[in-house]
Amino acid sequence: MTVWHVEAPVWTAYAAGTLDPAAEASVETHVAGCAECRAAARAYAAPAPGVWEAVQATITRPRLPRPLRPLRRLGIPEGDLVVIGASDAITVSWAVAVAGALASVLATTLAGVRQELAFLLLVPLVPVLSVVAAFDATDSLREVAEPTPVSKLRVALLRASAALAIAVPATAAIGFVVPGLGSLTSVWLLPSLGLVLAALVLHTWLDAWVAAGVVSAVWVGVVSSVHSELDTVTAQLLFAALAAALAVVLVLRTTTLKLGGAR
Amino acid sequence: MTPVASLTDVSKRYGATTALHPTSIDLQTGVIGLLGPNGAGKTTLLRLLSTALPPSTGRIEVSGQEVTGGHAERVEARRRIGYTPQEVVFPRGMTAFGFLDYIAVLKEWKGSGARHAEVRRVLALVDLGDRGSMKVARLSGGQRRRLAVAQALIGAPELLILDEPTTGLDPEQRASLRGLLSGAADTVLISTHQTEDVAALCDRVIVLDGGRVRFDGSVPELLATATGRVHIGPTASDGAVQTWKTGTGLVRSVGGQPAPDSSVVDPSVEDAYLLLRAEQRFTEGVTS
């Protein structure tokens, strides 16, 4: 039996991948049957520093919620998606929007002669509940989030836009699914915008669901007393003005010293 | 020397209650301990300085930026502050890494590569390097406390404000956190009930009581207020603030008239604190 072992220059070339295929195959066949060369091989194996660290880094890195992943390819900054997707809040928000829309369809269909009242009571609140759900999960971190330098207005608008991206089409669809709603299919839009902004303003003082509760109670009061007037031009202009005023209040609340969460 | 942070005539009222009377404090570099009973105004002071709470009156500056001034200056100040509140309620379902990643985004770490490296750095600092992928709900109380501290360390702030960071930690974890905090930032302000932490860690002690600063000085200066006033002997001192029988069978007395056969012992920070509190209660009793 010929006793030979792989020599140092051959190992170096093998490790660097510069041996010709025949010599490479010969080294591999030999090593398979030679314990001494298998032991020697370890000295030439390329060092693998940081491999475990890299593996650990990959498995600990949080992944964006599945529905948000495609948005990265649309060029939305990853940091914005982390804010929107924190604690899976946006998935809950979208589920609330769809469930709210389905419940509204059901209630409006079953309401009979009171269809108009049921529609006006429920539908404008669907976007409000969806937006509030987007804030609820991270509400407990206010005390930690408040002293961070990020623009609170930007965070509020990011979350609200992400929620409304599903809530508005879902709500608008109700008008097309339920027959006989006539002009009501567009009447809800301006009041709903006002209610969403009111909830966002109140959320600078209150917990998300408390803000939603207050807004809903006020809306139920408004609809019960003047629901037949809501589709008039005057009422619609009034809601537009209210929405504009609330938008200004929201900007002030998120930029002046009287901070949100300062309870 | 220009202070890292300063409060000038800062006060805070909640309706009819005054949580903090007009107070002026300059914070230089070093570790500053804030001592005081529950309801003394410690948390209010820390929240005011952290910008989580607006003051009723006065002016707060951090690194030359006026927190109580315009929005831009406040944002600039916030970039230099790390704050751990007394209690952090973590959102459901978040992992330790996910929580820190979210806070890092709020602290303007935009690029994911650098941000994830920073998250790993602070996780390792608080000995949670191997817990990143765990759900926060599955971490122990001590681990959650350290995670709450870790978020304040993101971005290596100049001013670190920690509200009772050692609560719920075992002695080993406390010692390790002390080691971390002593070099974590230019200025570290911690409130605590653990007088040993103050003795072991702080260059300066501020004692707050009833919304007012009752003592502000170095640890040796605080100890000096109790020198010669702590005794040990077979019987308790007459009129002592606190007495207790030690393991040796002798009675340790803080304050009061020493019994004839007792001897003076070196005071601890706790002794000095208890004496300060007793004097405070006495003054209140006389004036009310």
C-alpha cells in the first residue's frame, strides 16, 4: 500500500479552489480513506468567523408582517413599515375594517325602513374603529415613545393612512353591495373624515379605545337628532370645515409642548 | 462648567396638587442618584426632564437645547436623551428584538443594517444577547426590566434618565447593571429606593421630599450629616429614628440620645437618609 499524504502546497491550493478538477477529485478520494489527512485538513479549512453570529442575526431580526412585505418593493421606507407593523397592529386594524364593513352590510340590509338611519349610524364609524385599532397595540408604550425625537404627527398620519388604505375601500363597497342607498353612498365620507380626525386629536390625551368611544357616542347623538339633514350641502360643508379645523388642532397637539400622553 | 442639563424654577401642578415646587437643579457629568419616599416627586422630576411631561412653570435645558422652548429645540434635546419609565407595559406579541427595533425607528435610526446592529449592541449590554427572538411575555421580570433599560441606551444618549431601574433585579443583576450604568452616558440620573445603589454608584445625591429638594451633595457630604449619630450597643438610643437588633445581638440605633455603654459606628447612606426624613417630618410637624 502506498503511504502518501496531501502536502501543504496542495492543501493551500485546494482550500483556495485553484487545483485542477482531476487533482481535486484525487485529494477528496484520498481524504475519504485517510484519517491523518482528514485531521490535517482542519488546519487549511477557511476560518468561519461570525458565521454563528450571522445566523443568529438572521433568525432574531424581526420580519415585517406578511401583508406589509410587498410594500417595501413599492419603495416605502422600511422604517415606516416597522412603525405601521409594530405588534401586528395593522393586521388587527384591517381585520376590524373588514369585519366592521360586513357587520354594516348585515345591519343595513336587515334594518328595513330604518335602513338610512342604520347606514348613517354605522358606516362612518368603520374607518374610525379601524384607525383606532392601528394605535391600540402600542398605546402602552406612550411613556417610552413620547420623549423620542420622531415626529408624532408623522407617526399618526402613517398609521392612519395605512388603516384607511383598507378601511375606506371596504366602507365604500357597502354602498355598492346594499341596494337602494341612493345618495347615501357618498354622504358618509366627509363626516367620517371628521370623526377620524376627532379620534386622532382625542388620542393625544386619551387611550385609543376611549377616544373611539367618545367619538362614537357624539356621532350617535348627532345622527339620532339630525340624520335627515346630513346629505344637505350645508351639512357637508360644515363637516368639511370641522375636518379642516380638527386637522389644525392635530398639528398643534403633536408639535406644541402640551404633549400627548402627558397625563 | 456648562451643565449637561438644567432646571430653572421648574414646577409641576396637577389641579390643586403640587407634585414639584419651583426647583432649580444643574446636572453635570457623572451619576446622580435621586432618593425620596413614594410620592416625593421623583417620577415627576424625571418625566419633566425626559420631556414626557410639560412643566407648569420654569425652564428646562438639555445639552444647550431648551426643552420648554420651540418644537425644533425640543426634538434636538430628545435626540440626546434616553429615558426608562418606572413601568413599561410591553405590547402583546412583540419579541425583545422587535421592541427595540421599533423604539430605534422612533429614535430616527432609518437604515435597517445600522439599526439592527445597534439593537444587538444594546441587547448585549444588558445581557440579553441570546434572548432577542424571545417574546417579551416569556421573559422574566428582571429580563423585562433590563429590556426597558436597553431601549434607553439606543444611540448612546448624553443624558440617561432611569426611574427605579434596579427594582425587581437580583443582587447579581443589580451589580451588573451598576457596572453598565456607571459608563453608559455622560450624565446618568437614576431614582431608586436602594440606598446601596446610591452608595456604590453615585457621585451626587439629591433627596426629594414633598416636592422639594431636601439635600443636594456628594455621598460623603450626605454621610457627614449622620456622622456620630449612629450607635450600636446592648440597648437602643433614647428617641432614635430607627432601631433594630443586629445579628450580633447588639442594637443599632439611628439618631437619638445614645445609651451610656453604646459606641459610635460609621453611618450608611440609608442612616443618613432616615435621619433627613425624620428631621423633615419634625419640621413639618412644627410648622403645621
